Amino acid sequence: MNLMTGGQCTVFQKGENFYYADCSFVPYIGLETMIFHCDKDGNVTSWTELYCDRSGQSLEDCVKEFLAE
């Protein structure tokens, strides 16, 4: 759980890279999922997004979509 927003978050691996994914409710936008590069422990050094979804999909569906790209 993302303690700052109350949303869901996870760390996953694609190839040799690790990613942090966060799915949270954002006022005036709705459910938003964003994915960022991170280290294996989930520490993000650059909050420049690689992926953003505002369709209301679940965190799991967004991660699956990102992995398929």
C-alpha cells in the first residue's frame, strides 16, 4: 500500500530493469497508475514517468500492459 495516497503499489522486474508502479485516486482525475524506474528495493531516483494510465484499469492490468510493450 502507498502510505502517502492510500493507493496500491508494487515493484516488478522487466528484463534487467526494475520498476515501481503506483495506482492511486487523484482528485479531479480519478484512478491513475504511473510507472517509474527504480532499484531492486523499489527506490525511485527520478520521478519522470514512463507510463501513465487514467482509464481506471487495475494496477495489475496496467503492469501487464506495460510488460507487453
